[in-house]
Amino acid sequence: MITVADCLTCIHSGQNIQNLLTHPTLNSTCSEIIFENNQITLIPVNYFQQFPLLVTLNLNRNQIQSIQDFALANVTSLLNLTFQYNDIDIVKQNMFKGLYNLQRLELDHNGMSDVEQNSFLDLQELTILEMDHNDLQIIRQDMFNSLGKLQELYLENNNIHTIQNLSFANLSHLEMLNLEENHLEEITVNMLKGLYYLKVLKINNNDIERFDADCFKDLVSLEILQIARNRLISIENIFRTSAIDGIGFTI
């Protein structure tokens, strides 16, 4: 029987690894695998299924352009997955299929431009999603609708100019939403609908000229609102709802 004490952290950083399939076999008891700072371009099907105790997988700073469909499907022990600083242009529908227990997913700094519908469908336990420093332009209504347990969503430093109505409506446990350094021009009445537990909203450094009346109506738990460095002429509509009475805010 394998115990927690038998589990290993397997570090293979900076070794110019290009192909995981030709890499020497790792110990099957690895609970943390770090392949950071290599030259990996592809995540093949079944490779990580040989690690039944894998909890954390770090693939930061590679050249990953593609994750084959269902490549991680049976790695149900995985809780933390990081792909920072890679070349994943589009999150495809079956990239993260079967990761039912994943809690943290980091996809920042990829040049990502889109997320296919239902790409996050199986991530029912996800609490933190980092997609900042990419090239997203439109947040669609279907993009995050399966992430009911999400608590933190980082979308700063993209090129977001449009957030469709009700895009965050199913994020009933979201506490932090970071939309800084984008190109939003307005906050519409249904853009933040359903965010009853949101505590922190950061929308600094956008192009916001106006807030619709009652756009913060559902933000009854909000504690911090940051709206500095925008193009606001008036902040009258911000105070038209009791939801933000007593919060700390920066303009």
C-alpha cells in the first residue's frame, strides 16, 4: 500500500525536454510533477494516467500549443494544473475533459484568443481560474457557466471589449473578479448579474465611460470596488443602489 510519505515531487525543469513520450519514465508515485522551462509542445493522450496519485502538474514556460483531446481525462487525482507562459491559442472543448476534482487552473500568459463552448464543463470543483495576460476580446455567456464553485477569476490584461449579458450569472460563489487592463467602455445592467457573493471587483485601467443604473444591484456582498483610471464623467449611477453602501472603492 502506498502512503502519503511514499509520494514524490518529480522535478525536471530546464532540461530541454521536447517530447514527453521519449522522456525517461518517472516514478509512478509522483504526487507533484514539475516540467517547467522546457521545450514541450504537445501533451499526448494517456501519458499522465500512469500517475494515480498526481495532485499538482506544472507545465509552465514551455512551448505547448496543443493538449490532445482527453489527454488528462483519467487523472482524477489532479487538483492543481498550471500552463503559464505557453502558446495555447484556443482552449478546446475536450482539453480538460474528465478533470472532475481540479481546483486550480492557471492559463495566463498564453496569447489565448478564445475558449470553445463547454471547455470547462467537467471542472465542477474548480475554485481558482487564471486567464490573465492573454488576448481574449469577448466574454461569452456560455464561457464560464459550468463553474458553479469558482471563487476567483482573473481576466486582467486581456483585450476584452465586450462581456455578454449574464456571462457570470452562474458563478454563484465568486468572490474575486479582476477585469483590470482591458478595453471595456461600459458596465451594463446585466453584466454582473447573479454575483451575490462577490467581495472584490477590479476594473481599473479600462475605457469605461458609464455605468448603467442598477448595474451593481446584485453585488450585495461587495467590499472592494476599484475603478481607477477610466473615462468616467459621472459616478452617479454607482451610488443608485444600496448594494454598495459602505464599501471601499478607488476612483
